[in-house]
Amino acid sequence: MPDRLTGPARPGDPLACIHRRRYGAAGLKLVSAQERFTMKKPAKGKKAARTPALHPNPTLDKSLMPSRYTTVGPERAPHRSYLYAMGLNEKQIGQPLVGVATCWNEAAPCNIALNRQAQAVKVGVDRAGGTPREFTTITVTDGIAMGHQGMKSSLASRDLIADSVELTMRGHCYDAMVTLAGCDKSLPGMMMSMLRLNVPSVFMYGGSILPGKFRGKDVTAVDVFEGVGMHAAGKFTDADLHELECVACPSAGSCGGQFTANTMACVSEAIGLALPGSAGSPAPYESRDEYATASGEAVMNLLKLGIRPRDICTREAFENAATVVAATGGSTNAGLHLPAMAHECGIKFDLHDVAKIFKRTPYIADLKPGGKYVALDMYRIGGIPVVIRELLDNGLLHGDCLTVTGRTLSENHEDVVFPENQDVVYRVQNCITPTGGVVGLKGTLAPDGAIVKVAGMQRLVFRGPARCFDSEEEAFEAVVKGRFKEGEVIVIRYEGPKGGPGMREMLSTTAALYGLGVGEKVALITDGRFSGGTRGFCVGHVGPEAQVGGPIGLLRNGDMIVIDAIKGRLDVELSAKELKHRARKWKPRKNGYTSGALWKYAQLVGPAVDGALTHPGAKKESHVFADI
């Protein structure tokens, strides 16, 4: 096991190239304000790095920052009195105020280490001449919310996280921000808030969980969900299942495979919002604290340079993020979260745009659930920088995209060496499959599109009769009681963003199918979502959803469905005339949520194809918070 303090340190370690570079405890090199302002033009014939119109403030002049409204001038004496009450002195009040936003809570292991890491961020901010102000927001942890009504709160929490961070930052006029997140929806939620506010910001992932050991094999939380199916099939005793649940999750951190949390952690590096290498080390490792301190220092550097999140997250950066998701066999939820993040920048980047990139990207990282390895294995061979460097070397990424180091993506990874004698990450020329691990679909059953994860699958075409259920609970009960047939397509509908409401994940049902031993013998489609841990022929995000009259709501038992992940099609063998006839008789279904947060969410939320958006986004904004 790598050293808990410094991370991997054995001879030939591919991360050594990062650790030997000058910058903070993490060994990272940033472009300084002085370097940025004295940069020479590239030599003739060489392409210049992209240089957006920045807002530099090398002296950290308060008159150019939002915190002037709470800290500068005699009229702000009452405001300063509150800061004195919390132990700040005049020097600290006169410095930039930096929000340190976390999703720390005791709901799940995903978040339990964030408080520790936040303290390290604050050290970095203070060391670099800023005044950190820590605050927290909510999370809904999918692993605990899964398989019951609580899961309807999950996707809604993404937008609430972004909203709550926005309101805290606006209300207190903080100048910059470092965000830390662990659970699936908290990662995109935090990054959405960074892009929405557009103050200099750095994201940091809280880190993955260490793998559990069950009878000599690495296991994750997904194995426990599949164990429920094995128990229902009589393959697991009560004692077997209890033994598994007791060892599957041995530490703090997010689920260990290339599920949604680790997928979005990879996105944070690929898109340039996180320090290179910061997503890799597991949550318990103290090397995470070193990256946290470096992140605090980095955000102060961004203030001086005037680099903001929207300078980093260009259209090309989103293409980079989607490419890395596909190359690592990442979660289908990226097809929901990347469009939502792009929306905060005023960039149209919907499910179809994501799917096009997935289609042309080779799958090179053999990670669970479709592959063999967990996040710790990826970390041990060099982490996401290895994937990024391999994709850069093969012309699959835009290397000139700016990042939070002040350097470009290519510059950040120029010293990364591809590790030999390992089979976690493959060379592009020897890729696992020539197209990405996630595929977009469209057709008569999904006019607005759908998405399926094919990483590790052998069968890419499925034709079978529909077995329809109007909720996940109905489907799960039928599965564990064996009320279905091999060769059928299980349809779970009225679980979309509006219809659920909340677009639940279906891991309990899909994992139960695998536990029963029929994961490759049936298919499943839904207008809801799937966990990043889902495997098998499972199609999600089917749109339009049933609640708004989409074709999935018109299906009847026995209708023949065709899923073709090679051609990118999802069709039902019904005539247009028959679908129109059924549509005339269709009525929306009442979901029982007639007040409260989920009612409010259902009124606001848009279709999955656009990212399940709840507000107009940057294209409609009249001002940017950073410029108030």
C-alpha cells in the first residue's frame, strides 16, 4: 500500500514526475502572476496557448473584489464587527475572503473526510494571503437513498447544492472559492456553482473509498447490491450476505469503481477545474490533505491571474471531459451533468453532443463495473494523468485548454510517463474497444435520446418483448420474485425528472438481476437513471419521459423493443399510426408529491437531454457575480 502521507513513492512511479515539480506539498507547478504577465509570444510556427480576456489583480486590490461590500469603508463597520466577533483581525479582514465550501456530513463515507480536507485548504489559502471562510451544504448519498423513495431526492440535491453555494457566496460577498465534494451529485453541483458564480475557483474531490476484501477478492458497494439478488436466488445465505456487507466499505471515501463520483472526479481534472493528480488518492490518505493545501494556494494564484472558471470551461474543455468519461468507461450520469455544467457557462452541450464524442473515443481504462479494477488501482499506476497523457499523445484532447494551474492541459501533463507492465490503462492502439464505454441512442422509443453503458459488454444488440412497470418498486419486487422471463425488456417508467419526480437511479433492480444470474439475459430501459455502478444492457434517460407523454409511457406488455448499441438506435416495433392512437388515450400520472421540495423541483425541471435544468442559465443572466 502506498505511504499514507505522500502517496505512491516506489521507484519508477509514474506520479514521481508530478511530485518532483515545484509547488506546494503536492509538488505541482503553477504559473505565477509575474510569469503570466511577462509571457513571451510563441516562436514562429508554434501555436499559441489560448489566452482568454482575463481579470488580473496581482496586488489583490479589494476595490476590484466582491468583498469590498462587506469590508471596505466606514459604512461597512457593522459588517466588520461580525468578522471581529469570529476572531479575525484587521489584516485578515483586509485580505480576499475565500469561501471553502464542502458537503461534509455524517450521512455516508463519501463525505466524512471532507471536514479534515477543508482544514488543509484553509491552511493553503492563509499561506497565500487569503482569509478562508468555511461553510457546508447538503448531500443526498445515493448508496443509502437507493431502492426506495429517498432516491427521488438525489438529482434534485445537485441543483440545491449549486443554489445553496450560490446564495452563501452572494450573501457574504466572497471573492473566490474552493469546493470539496464526495457523493455523486455533489461533484457536479459544486462545479455548477463555480461556473455560475464565475469567481476564481478550484475544485477538489474528497477521494475514493479503499476496496473491501471478500473471500480474497476486491469488492465495492455494488457487490452488496448484487448480493441481494444472489440472496433472492438462493445463492447466498443470510450469513454470506452479512459477511459481505460488513467488509465491502472499509474506509471513508466514495464508491471505488468508475461509478458516478469517480467519473465526475476524472471530469474535474480533464476539464481543468482541479489540480492535476488531485482526484486520485483515496480519501484516507494524508496526501489528499497536501493536495487540499495546494488547492488553497492555487485559488489565491487564480485571483492574482484573474482566471475564472468560464475562462477554463470552454466548449473544447467540455469535449475533453466527455472524452475522458468515454475512455474510462464512466457513468452514464455524465451525460446529464456535463450538459448542466455547460448550461452554467452559456454553452449548449446536450446529450447528443456528449454521445457523439463517446462514439469516437476508444475505451482504454479497465475499471469496474464493466472491467476488473477499482480507483485505488488507477491511482497506483499514476491516476487520471496517465489517461489524459495517452489521449493527448493520440490527438484526442484539446491540449491548449487553460486549467487552474494557469498552465494548459498539455503543459500540466508534459512530464507524465505511461506506465508499463500494467493492464489498468491500455494504449489507444491496443484499446479495449474502439468506441467509448458509453453510447447514445435515438429512435422511435427515444426521439429525444437515451444513453447506455456498454463497457465490458459482449452483447450490443437486444430484441425482446416489453415487460412494463410504472415504478422502480414494482419492477424490483417482480425481479426478486422471478415474475419476468429471460429475453424480455424490463421497462421502468414514470421515473423521469418530472414524473418521479427526481429521476431515480435503478441500481437495486439492475444489481438484483445480476445477482440472479440473468444480467446478460434481459435488458432494461427507463426514463430514470442508472447508477454508475450499473452493468448489463441497461438504457437510461429515455426521452421524452413518460410523464410528458413520451413513447415509453405508451408501451404495453409484449410490444417488441429493439436496442442496437452499434447503430445507436432504440426503437419499438409499432407504427406511427398506432403510437398516435395510443397517445390520444394517454393521461399523465399523479405521483403523490403535491407540495414541498420535490413538487417545486417537478415544476422547474426540464428534460434529461438538456441536463435536467432548473433555471435559464448563463445565456439569460444580466450580470456575473464576480463583477458586482
